[in-house]
Amino acid sequence: AQSVTQLDSQVPVFEEAPVELRCNYSSSVSVYLFWYVQYPNQGLQLLLKYLSGSTLVKSINGFEAEFNKSQTSFHLRKPSVHISDTAEYFCAVTRSGGYNKLIFGAGTRLAVHP
Amino acid sequence: EAGVTQSPTHLIKTRGQQATLRCSPISGHTSVYWYQQALGLGLQFLLWYDEGEERNRGNFPPRFSGRQFPNYSSELNVNALELEDSALYLCASSLGNRAGANVLTFGAGSRLTVL
């Protein structure tokens, strides 16, 4: 079985500062990894995913995440955040080649302050 | 293209009552997933339906049940409601049931409050 640990429940940061949201996973088999974002009063939206190939994956709005197999991590980073990035971010895992059921972490609330 | 739609948006019930939540997947999507998002607990996997069959369920008691209809819409039933059932219930759908290629698309959720 797979599991996900998001190490920070809340991350406060000032606008234009860099940010890293940490995610570690546990699995005895190969995995696919995902980051989803949930804006207030909305459902979850896929931010980016790692399936195979390049370990660095990027989203269209400046976020990136790097798959590190040796450290079983998939941390999310952005070099300069905006107020509009304030949201809850969820890391998720599933077994590669398996079914589509995702296992989510507890979430990290990113609060960007002016 | 319409997204995943859930109803009702909000539902208030009292302990012991039953709640029914509904989900319409994106047109053409055959897999439906239900998650519970309780305060501070992240998303907990509840149920997965695919092609009308229940394929998997999470670690929830049997009073959480559901079904998928021939048009692939789904409903989640929660019997004998308890206070801790208060949560946002999220439905997601995907085109297929294999991981990776078929991204989960989520609805906005149904917020259940049990008094």
C-alpha cells in the first residue's frame, strides 16, 4: 500500500518570496505522483504530475516538482509566489501501472501575504 | 464541456438521519471516485465505481454506501449519521480506470453538516 506525508500543515510566505511544500511518500512499488490545488470553496485541480521520464515536472503557472526516488520525495516549489497562489495543496500517490485510485496527503495550506 | 457536478452543495442533517449525495461525471467518464475531506484530515478515499460496479472501498464503516447508475452518475448514501460525518464530500471522475493517463477531475463537493 502507498501513503503520503505532507510535512507542513501551513506555510506562510510573503508575496514574491520562494516557497517549497514538502511531500514524502511510502511505497514498495513504483509510483505515480501528483500535486493538486484547492482554492477556497472549490474542488481540486491537477497542478502537475510525474509518471515517468524527467524527474522535474512543471506546471503552466510557475510551479515545479522534482521526483527523488532515493529520498522518496516529491516537493513542490515556486521561485516567486503571488497572492493568488493562496490555496491548499495536496500531494497524491498511486501505484504505477495500477488503477486510478489516488491516496492523498493531509494537505498544506499556503498563505501568501502582501 | 460540463465538469463534474455534485448536488446538493450544502446539506444539513441531524444525528441518526440518512444523507444522499449525488455526482454526475464528465460525459464519457466511466469511473467515479468518492472522497471525504474532514477538517484537518485531508482527503480520505471512500469508494470507487467503474462501469457500474463497486471496485474498491476505503476504511469506512458499511453505513457508507453508494451505487453507480447506467449513465455513470453516482450517489453516496450515509446512514445513521454521526457528528464526525460532517465533512466536504468530493466526487471525481476519470475517462478510464488506469493510473497516469486518466487524470481525476474533481467536482466542487457537497458539504454535509450533521447536528
